[in-house]
Amino acid sequence: MPKSQPVSLLIVDDHIENLLALEATLAGEGYRLVRAQSGDEALRHLLREDFAVIVLDVQMPGMDGFETARLIKARDRTKDTPILFISATSKEAVHQFEGYSAGAIDYLVKPITSSIVKAKIAAFVRLYQSNRELENKQVELRKQKAELEALNGELLRVTYELTTEEAKSRMIFDTSIDGMFTFDEEGVILSVNPAMERLFGYPAEEMVGSNAQKVLPDLPGMRRPGADGDSNIRYLTGLVSEMRAMRSNGGAFEAEIQLGESVINLQRLFACTVRDITERKRTLRQLTDAKNEAERASRAKSEFLAMISHEIRTPLNGVIGMSELLTEASLPEEQSKLSQAVRSNAGRLLGIMNDILEFSRLDAGKQELDSQPFSVEETIAQAIAEFKPAAARKGLAFTCDIRSSVPGCVVGDPLKYREIVRRLVDNAIKFTDTGSVDIVVQAERSGRAEEADIRLSTAIADTGIGIPENKKDLLFLPFSQLDSSLARRFEGLGMGLAMCQALAKAMDGEIRLETKEGPGAKFVCVVGVAPFDWSPPSTYSELPLTREYGEEYEEDAASP
């Protein structure tokens, strides 16, 4: 037990010999004595620490004992400190009355008796210690009271939360559309929710107390052996399982169940959720049948297209060949025009057949990528070279800007990429009578940990007729035209954008319509390609390409 601190006494006297005499008298009593030779010095000590008793001389130069006592009693901190006056001047009652009025609790006249001084100071010290102990006990009681109040508040809060959570759990249990019940290790049902009554047709009182096999005959199949030395019954918990459930009328239905486990009051309990999935399974079977039927129809369509393609192409190629022979023969002008018309329409019909077959393959997901290194610049040049004369005839500004972010050579499918660009440029020139068609190609790293981690973006912007807001949803649908009058004017089956989208998706990309200022439309094709370190020397420097955006193609540039 730690040793207690000695009690401090303040002795005040302007004569050092009196201080020494008091110290000698109180020596051996275990007190800590602090000297002060004036009232001012005594007050300074009282500002720094507390004392059990103050022994104060009455007659002192400057501030006498009475005035010092009044100042001591005027402070809240020291007003209860006992003051013992010592005087050598008077035994008059009036003098003693003044001392008591100043706050003294006792009054001694010199010469003083040592035993009396010791006894009185000892009494005052015991009183001081008792007060301190009482104060400490009060502080401790207040601390304990505060702790109890805090603990009580926490208990009330926890009780409220538990009550609230219990009410929520009960609400979920009672209002759930799925059947819920609890059972013990023996399989005896302990509680059921209202949904169990609706689901199985039994009243709650009939289910409670019966074995869970009454409603779930295959539930024992969920049992699992416990660990070594553990005789408790275990069930497979936390997983969703399907099993047969039995209604009160003997009818069975397909159910989805999930088990949970908990130990409450040393008793192992299980909770089971039951959901009727009969309708879901029926719908799933219908969807599976529909999928199989659609796949059969798709295969039949592909086989039909392959057959009809062969049957139509054979005579069509004959028509094309004969029309070419007629065109080369020496025919009158009118007959020559007719043969050219036959050749043109047969070629158009063959193109339509090719588009239908190509889209069919894309739609069936039979298109495979032929990844190989290719130059983006050369592929773009090849794709757009055939449209330069058409752009020149319309007086269109035809520009291409391949940004510095585009690698010289990448790995991907150049034929599919070229076909996408070709079709988008074809549409842009077809639907633009005045203004410009601008192509911008740029690339950026995708940041994905995949081989095709470069996103190659090709934007084709024109100043043509644009896309009406209410027709944008039809853009990428096959066999759709924004306007029937446009179909008559520009011809085509409306498969171009649908095929471009399918090709872009095959290359891990997409095509989207972006908003642009002014008339026209802007399509952006983004495809995934892989980096390639080797850049072959360009053999297409004569193609109408520029590295600076905004420059027009030179009209005399040679086509490949």
C-alpha cells in the first residue's frame, strides 16, 4: 500500500524564533511545516497549495493576523481552512472576539503550552482528514453514480435496440411472402410464419410440434456428419437448394430452400426459408424450349440462305456473264444501254445477296476473327480510296486525320476493320450533298489486363441530312430505313449500320452516334486491337491521306 502524504501546516509569525519554537514543538508529529514571516507571504503560499491548519500570529508589521485571516476567509478555496490565532499582547475578551470575528476557530495567548498546541492542532488535523476522506468518498460516489447512470443508459439503449430488432425480425417473419419455420436438432418444428400456412395448407398449430419431414420429406438429405467426437446433428447451411415439398392435400411442388443455424441458450436451432418455384421452373422450361426452337429456326434459316444463295447465285452469275458479253459486243446504242442496265441490276442483286448472307453469319455468331499485324493508315487508305471520285463529283471536302496516338502497326482483323470504315464512309458520302466528310482516327490504352488493350477510335463526321431525334433508336436495327423516301432515293436494305455494329462487337468494340455541332451526323467506331512493335514502311504514300486534320484530299492522288 503506498505511503500517504504528510499533512501540511502553515505557520505564520514575523519572528523567526517563534517559528523555530513552533517547529520544535510539532517536531515528530509527522506534519509538513511551511513557514511564512508575513501575511503577504502566507497568502502567496495559500495560492500555491492547501493546508490542514494555519497557525497565525496576530501582531505582525504591515498586514496583521486579523486582516490576513479576513483575506483567507474571503477566498472560496481557503474559507474552510481552520485558523489558530496566537497572540502575546492581550487576554482581553474584546481582542479574542475580534480574532473569532476574523475567522479563527481557536485563540491562544503566549506563552503557550506545547501539549495544548499539539492537542488542538491534532484535533484540527483529524477534522481536516475526516473532511478530506468524506470529500473523496463523495467524489467516488459521484463517479460511481455517473458510471451507473451511463451503464443504465447503455442498458436501456441496448434493450431498445434489441426490442426494435426483435420487432423488425418478427415483422419480416410475419410478412414474408416466403415460408419460414424453425426446428430443433430432432427436426421438430418450433415456429412457422403465416406464409407457411398459405404455402402448405396446414394450420400453424398443426405444423408446430410435428417433424419437418411432414412438409419437406427430403430434408434429412441435408444432414451432414459433425466433427470427430461431435454427436450434434448438422445441416448444410448457407446454400440455396431445390427439393420436393408436400402440401396438406398430398400434392407436391418444387421448392427452393435455404437453411441457417444458430445456438440460443445452449440449444442448437435451425431456420428454413421455403419458396415455391413451380412457376419459375415452368417458365424456365418454356424459355429453354423457346431457345431450342429459335436455334432450330436459326439453323433452318442459315441452311435455307445457304441453299437459296447457291440456287440464286448460279443463274445470277450466268446473267452477269451474258450481260458482260452483250456489253462488249457491237450492239446498237439502245440495246447496249439495256445490256448495261441488266449488268448493273444483276450486280446490285448479287451485292444484296452477299449482304444478307454476311449478316446471317454475323447474326449467328459464326464470324471468327483473323488477327494479324496491319497498318492502320494503310487499311484506312484502302477503305476510303474507292469513295474519292464520288466525293469529288459532289464537291465535298474529304479529309482524314490520323492522330499521333495511333501506333504505326497493330494486331487485329484488318478486313473487318476496313469493312466497318468503308460502310460508314459510304453512308456519309451517300447522305451528304454539300459540305464535308471528315475522318479522325485516334487510340488510347484501355487499362485492362488483356491482349487487346488498345482502343482504336475512328470518327466519321459529315454535314449531310443528319439523324432525326425520334429515329435514333432505329439506327442499328437490321432492314430498317429512317424514311421510306430515302430508301427509294438511296436504295439499300438498311443493313449497313447493323452489320457495322455486329463487326465492331466481334472486335470487342461498338459503334455509337455522337452529338455534333451543325448539320449532319457523327458516328464513332471503337474496336479493340493489340500493340505490335514492328512498323512496316508505308507503300501507300500516294494515297489521299493527311496527318493534319482539315487538309483536303488532293484530287490528283492516285488510287491503289
